[in-house]
Amino acid sequence: MRGVALAAAALFATSAAAGYAASTPQAQIRRVVDGTIQPLMTKDGIAGMAVGIVDGGNTYLFNYGVASKQPRAPVTDETLFEIGSVSKTFTATLASYAQLNGELSLSDPVSEYLPQLHGTSFGRVPLLDLGTHTAGGLPLQVPDDVTNDAQLMQYFAHWRPAGPPGTIRTYSNVSIGTLGLIVAKSAQQPFATLMEARLLPSLGLHHTYIDVPPAQMRDYAEGYTKAGAPIRMAPAELWQEAYGIRTTAGDLARFLEANMSLVTLDPVLQRAITDTHRGYYRAGVLTQDLIWEQYRYPVALNTLEEGNGPAMLLDATPAHKIQPSEHPRTDVWINKTGTTNGFGAYVAFIPEKRIGIVILANKNYPIHDRVKAAFAILTALAAHGT
């Protein structure tokens, strides 16, 4: 399987390198993106994709295929995609912003904000460990029988950790979802209101939603299962906080620009965004930031595949705390994947190179294919300095 992966990566890289024959940066980038994305769509049977490229002070958007098959509608710059767990990076930004505004401290225990959990194992977990998947062994998903906040508190009251906080990393919607719940509680606002009225407008994101307005539903792509059946996200406990955002490639590219300090924002908000890049734990091949995952750059493709592989998603990984936490670096590859039943997303950026990529698709296709495609495109951009 490794040989197949390397061969596929080589094919992507060859296609990318061949693209640099055009005369303008946009045409050069289009050739690279086309040469990588079009074969990927054929290979994985993807109906529609949108790609956003950040290159210094410029953003380029490329659309492919259809947002829905029946009726047929092309992907456009306005097409909304579910981004799954990429949503967690927005929740992390809200938490960082709340800390700078004095509404909470990431060093505080959960029970400071959820007093009904005082004296429980979960109540002693620091908020930071909710945002770094190191609470001590939380499950990936909220249990099926937990459908509201009251039931969630009952679950936490009886939860027993697999290890002390800060010693193991277990990727968890429950973890970051609860941090989002606490952020909203500290601000005394519903989470969706806090996100849509406070953070998103401040970032200049005008086509990003938790609850898609009726007037924008026509732009909401249809997702497709692996069997080709249409599907969209169904609400569940903590869905808004963990995986609830729908957005465009253009808005998500602007968010990457903000993460690389390439747009002008309120200084406190900019610091909050940058602070989410602090390195808090080493776990396997990656450094765990506040939700974001980072790797020292340059990085090998097989390292990115391992860091974004199934073991890091599904298994417990020993975590080693970085003390003091590592200041945000620019010589790193920072990334996040996102998946729902009918959509697949991947974002990555390299601050030192001032380049980044957004890849959105209306199908849940293999994560390693997303990583290989992004690696080929960003490697070409970095090498040729468009």
C-alpha cells in the first residue's frame, strides 16, 4: 500500500510541476490545481469540488463539477459546503478570543463553568485539554443516547478517564464541543449567535453559517454518500460546536489568510487567531495546537499521511506536554481535516511561505487523497514562488 501511495503522490507532483508553463500566476496555479483535482474527482467519484488557494496577498478560486445532480447545478464561488471538523478551528478561535477578553481561562477546570460537575473526574479537566483532545479518553462521538445538555451533564458526571488529563490524545467531538458550550455559557449567549453575530462578521466572512438562511439554501450543495445517495448533516448534541459550519471556499480561504496575518483585523482578534497555533502537546508525529495540528516544515508526505491517518483519529496516542507551550511558529505546516457523511474537507497553510489551500468536496472521500492533493499543490507553489 505504501508503494501505491508513493506512486500516486509522484503522479500528483508530476502533474503539479508540469503546470508551471503558463505566463500568469493565476494561469500557472490553475494548471497545477486542474492537473491534481480533476484526476482525483475521477478516481474517487466526486460530483463537485471547490478549491481555494492563498498565495501571498492573492486568493484564487477554482470550481469543478456539480453542487447537486438532481437538479444539476454547477459548483460556483457561492456554493456552500459542509466542512465537518474544520469547524472546530472556529470554535478554538472563539475560545482563544474569550480568554483574551477575560471571559474564561483555558487553565481553569471545567467545574469553574459547569459547577454541577464539581468533584467529578470531568470537572477537574482543564479547558485547554478540551481544545487539544487530551482530556483523558473522551470518545470520538457523543453517545447515541445523549440528546440534550442535561443528559450530557449526566454522562460527564459518571465518566471515568482512561488516563490523567494531558497524558493521552483521543480525537473527540465531545471534547471540543464541550469547550464551545462553555465558551457560549461564559458569554451568556447561544453558541450559534456567538459564532454568527460575533466571530464570523469580525473575520469578514459573509457566506459562512451554522444555520443556513432560507435565501441561501439554493447555494447549499447536496452531499453524497459513498453509494451516491444524497445526504446532508443532521443536527445532534454538540453538532454546532464540533462540526456545524457550512461555508464557501472563498470564505474559508479568507480564514486561512487571517491565520497567516494577511488581512487587517482587530488586533485582539488577530492575536486570538495566532494564539490557536501555540504548540501544547506532542502526540505521534504531530504537534497539537488548540485544535490545529502542525508539523515542522518542510515535511514529508508520509508524515502528513500518518498524522492525518485513521490511528490518530480512532486510537489513543500518548501525549507529552510542551512546557512552556511553544510560541506560534511560521516554519510549520498547519492543517485540519473535516468530514460529514456527505462531504469532505481539508485545509492547510504554511505561514512562512504565505501559502495555503482549501479543498472542499460534496462527498466523504479518503483523507489520504485530500492530503496528497494538497501536498502536491502547495509543494508546487512553494517551489516556484508564484
